[in-house]
Amino acid sequence: MKQIARSPKQIGEALQRARKLQKLSQAEVGFRSGFRQATISSIESGDAGTQLKTLTSVLATLGLELVIQPREGDGQVDLEEIF
């Protein structure tokens, strides 16, 4: 599963999709990653205050990784797209 995510909301949606594809509940992902179910829910809802350590732990639990690459297109960053 390759997906582009440019905002906390899109990251949360991608994580939720991956979790559901693996037929895992938020509680199960939380247990496996050492966080409460409410934390997983918050991440999936796009909470911009999520710590990177928390995000990377949940990514690892789901067998995912974060890849940083240049944006496709003209290279212009529209701040409204980011937030």
C-alpha cells in the first residue's frame, strides 16, 4: 500500500486504512504499540499534536514506514494543502 499523505488528517486516514486492512481494532494496535486505544483514535482523527515517537511506534506496529521525498508537480508549496 503506497499512499501520499500531506497533512495530519491524511496520515491518520492512511493509518486507519492500514489498520482495517489488517483487521485490527484500535485497542489491538494500542496494546501492541504500548498506547491507549484513545491515543490510536486521536492519531487516526488527525491530531496534529501527535509526537513523532508515538507515530513511528504505531507505524512499526502496522508494518509501515515513513518515506520523505520531494513533492511531485511544480515544487511550489501551498500552505493550505499542508494545514
